[in-house]
Amino acid sequence: MILRHIWRVRTLAAFFAFACFAFHGAAAQYRLDPAYPDKPMAGPAAAKGAVVWSHGRSVNSEDSLSPTPSYMAVLRKAGWDAYRFNRMRDGDTLPDSARELAADVAKLKAQGYRRVVLTGQSFGAFLSLMAADQSDDVHAVIATAPAAFGNFNDFYDSWRANATRLYPLLDSVRSARVMLFFFHGDDFDPGGRGEQAKAILSAHHIDHLIVDQPPLLTGHWASTTNVFVKGFGDCIRDFIEAKDVAKIACHDAWGDEPDQQVAFPAEVDRPAATVTASGSP
């Protein structure tokens, strides 16, 4: 009897140890962290809202360690509390991470934030749109270079899904206004997504603004550059704050004398980007 009692105690201890490990492991998989931990938050009552940035997902590195893009600082300075939705790579899947992100949106609303905006790069852009498909509490989505199925060179067989799987997400957005950025020379972009996205969102009367192939910005990571924030930081702020999205226009903000933080080519052709904005009738 004594041996049996000892076995039961050890078994229960092992079970509780495993349960605690599983709980902490799950908690560590997804984290809603301050985007600027050294800066104070305004809090739900004082802030204009909460904006949550979702990073991409790399094959062999942890994107949760990647820096927060500079345009998020523009939003923080404008009065928004800025967060990051950090995930560990091994368990970062579209359905699970999107569900967790939607749950975080609900928590932020329950805390008292009036508006919740989701921003995301690449895989994080897909997650942000998926969460907007699941929740009426998402005020706006800013999706830069959306991709979740690899690039042309390394994942040719699945690469086109960056378009074919994007369109149903746009088709299912519940109410959030949507701002999309597609960049020239993006190896993850099958092409033609700007016009198709415009048609889908217009058909559903979703407020949207599409920036397709903006000048001076090339490649999959264009939104992480200072050139991007100089050209579009204020426009992103205006898009999420404006009452009438149709009146928002992303103007050429480069200026004749760019600031010293932004390196520009000495000579460059600067064709206008295709910028399409539409508000609900």
C-alpha cells in the first residue's frame, strides 16, 4: 500500500509538472509585447487605440527578433499604443496564429481600447487579414508584401498561392478597412494582385487603399526601410484615423531635400505609384 501511494504521488507530481510545462510552453508560443518597451503606453482610456504589428516567418530564423518597422513609431507618436504579436517559428501556423491574434484583439477591446488596428509584414500580413476575417473588432488592417507560401526561386510549386490564397481572405473581411502594399521586385509576389484586390474589396464595399508598385521601394522588405516611412508613414496614420477613407491620398512625400536618414540615388526615374482609395458608398 505504501509503495502504491508513493507511485500515485509521483504520478500526480509528474502530471502537474507536465501540465505546468505545457501551459508555460503555450504561453511562450504567442506573446503580445509592447513594440517600444522603453516608451510608456498611454493606456486604453487615453490612447486613440491599439495597433498590433505581426512579423513574418522565416524558414530558419526567429522573426520575433526582427526590429519593429519605423512606421509604427509614427503611429505611436500620433497617440496609438503600439504592440507586437510575437510568435515562435516552429509553432507558427496560419490557422493557429490567426486565431490567437483574433483573441488578442478581443482582449484589447475588453481592456477598453476604442479601436484595434492590425499591421503585418509578409506572413504577418496574412495573419492580420485572417484575424479581420474572424473578428468585427478589427478597425483596420495594414498589410505589406503579404506572403505565406514562399518565393519564386525556392518554392515555385506553392509560390502562386501568395495570390490565390490572398483573394479569399480579402473576400471574407468582415468590416475592417484595408490598406495593401505591393512592391516592385518582390520575389514573393506572383504579380497582378493590386487590381484583383481592388476589385474584390470594391465589390464588398470595404473601405480600402491599395499602393501598388510605389517608386523607390523595391523588394519584399521595402516596408522596413526609412524610405518607406518617409513616403507613407503619415498616409498610414491618416488612413486609420480618417472618417472618410476615400479622401485619403498618399502623396509623393520625398521632397527636394530628403532628410539625412534616408539615402536616395543621385538620379532615379520616379513614375507615380498606382494608389487606389475607395470608401463605402
